[in-house]
Amino acid sequence: VAIKLIRRQSVDNTPRINKIGREISVLRGIRHPNIISLFDVIETERYIGIVIEYASGGELFDHILAHRYLKERDACRLFAQLMSGVHYLHSKQIVHRDLKLENLLLDRNRNIMITDFGFANQFDNTTKDLMSTSCGSPCYAAPELVISDGLYVGSGVDIWSCGVILYAMLAGYLPFDDDPSNPDGDNINQLYNYILATTLVFPDYISPDARDLLRMMLVPDPAKRCNMKRIMSHRWLAPYAAMFQYSINDLEDQAMARLNGTVWIPPRQAAAAAAAAEARKANLQPTSSGPPRPSADEVMPRRHTIWIESVPDAAPSWETGRHNIIRHEEEPSGMDIDKQETAPIPVAEVSVIHDEPMESAQPIE
């Protein structure tokens, strides 16, 4: 596990307390294989400790920074996992509102883990997902958060942020991040005016299908931006179309199986296996004449394929900046994630992550 340790002295203002409470509340109500899991909340006089799942692969931000950009088959797999997680949140009437590379972790098998729900919000059938609070990180936030004084659609804001993330995966740098008069994006109004006035451009190594998907997502006008259904049915994500067919219950069962170290079998596959077993049993029943037929196990011993994911073994980095992803002039090289060796299953460790700078580490009382 990992412990997000928060000093009470640093959260003595109402907005900060609300942010922590919102994150805990959201995490308690969700279970998804690509969303970080909450195990416990420990409170003392001096600290609040949020005990969460441990993702040993670090931040997606650092992973891209180390390898310049991702090959499309690897980016496609990670992005499909991200879309599955975000679609699950929207189905549970939750919007994240702060999706960015720094808030996406990787587990030991290089699977996406969505984290940091401090800006998340829930909506109901009355308000739909119309919201009014502007939040998020400027380079990932949708234009309507800045240029609109009215309500905005929360799910549309998440879709824009996911488009920025996909662009960074494939290109190795952020879109709309090349304004010479505002290189760091510090002037937020200038940044969004630049987005509205600038045509989205791509490096040569991004495929036509990926460009088509990005053009659908990174549309400044929220009314013309694509929705989640169009993203999940896009041809670029076709290799992972089955991932989007699972129900909410299927996804939650899969997440629990992973945490418990048990095997999860998709319902259709389980039903087909049960039917096949019944058919074999019926075909091997002894007849009224002649010797009894051998059992199924005697004819062909069953072989079980299982998937086990253990608690990882290295702490992620929780402090990064966005400015390290830059445009590279030389030819990018990319990285094939699938060629990495899988490490042996480690023993669980505990990592303590400080949410605020601390004078000295203190044990939980």
C-alpha cells in the first residue's frame, strides 16, 4: 500500500478540508481495475493518512519523459484503459475534472491507474453534469472553464483533458504549448485565446487514425466535441473494443478480484466454460453396455490459465512538473512497453507520500 500523509496544520482552511473530504468520499464509492483503490483512512491529532493502492510504475508523465513518446500500440492500450476508467466514473455520475499525466500512475504491469480525486464532483439526474466551478490544471483544462461565465458540461471537460493526455502520449509534448509569448502557459487567458486561434498540428509519426480521434476530442467548442460513445467506438481503439462492453458490476468484480489476488473470468467466458463442461460430462456418461467411459480428467487433464497481479514493489514519484515534457528536435525513438521483462512477484511494501512539505517525518500516533 501507499499512504498519503496530510498534516492537519496545512488543511486548516475550509476549501482544503473540502477537497480532502471529496477525494475520500469518491474513492469509497468506486472500484475499477484502472482506478486507484482506497483501503483505509487513519486520523490522528496531527495527521490524516489516506491508505491507497500502491502503483509501483510511477507517473505516466515520467514514463513518457524517459522514453520521449509511446508507440501507438502501447499508447492505444493505455488510452483504452483510461477511457474505460473515465467512462465508469461518468456512469457513476462522477467527473474527475483534473485528469493529467501527473495524476495517472502505472502499476507493475504498466497498466493505467487513475488517481487524485480532490477536484472530482458528483452530479444527479436533476443537474445532469452541468457545473460552475473552474478547476484543474491550465494546460489540460478545457477552454470553456476559462472563457465561459456560465455552466459547463463536466463530462466534456474530462474528454478534453483525455485528448491532451493522448496527444502527449503520442507526440511526447503537450498540444498548444508553443506560444512564444507565453511559453510556460502562466497567462491563462492568453493560453486559451491561443487555443481558440491555433490549428491543431501533429508530428509526422502520429497515424491518420490517431489524428482523427484527437481532432474529435480537442475541439474548443464543447457543443461540437465528441462524446464518450464516439471515442470508444472509434476505429483507432478497435483492438480494445471488448474492454468497453463490460458492465459496472463486471468492472467492480474485476477490480476486487485483482485486489484479492483471485482469478476473474468474464461472465460470457464463464458461462461458455460451464456449458462446455456440462457437454463433456454428458458425452462421457457410462452406457448400459460395455465398460464405463473414462472421466473427462482421465481423457484430458484440464489446464487453467490464471492471471495474478501482486502488490508492487517500488514507490511512485509524487512530485513532478509539467514543464519537463518538451519538443525534441531530433528524431524520437519511442519505446515498446511489451518488450519489458516482468519482475518477480514482490512482498508488499509501504510507501509514505507527503501531501504537504513537512519539517520532519513523524510516526502516526
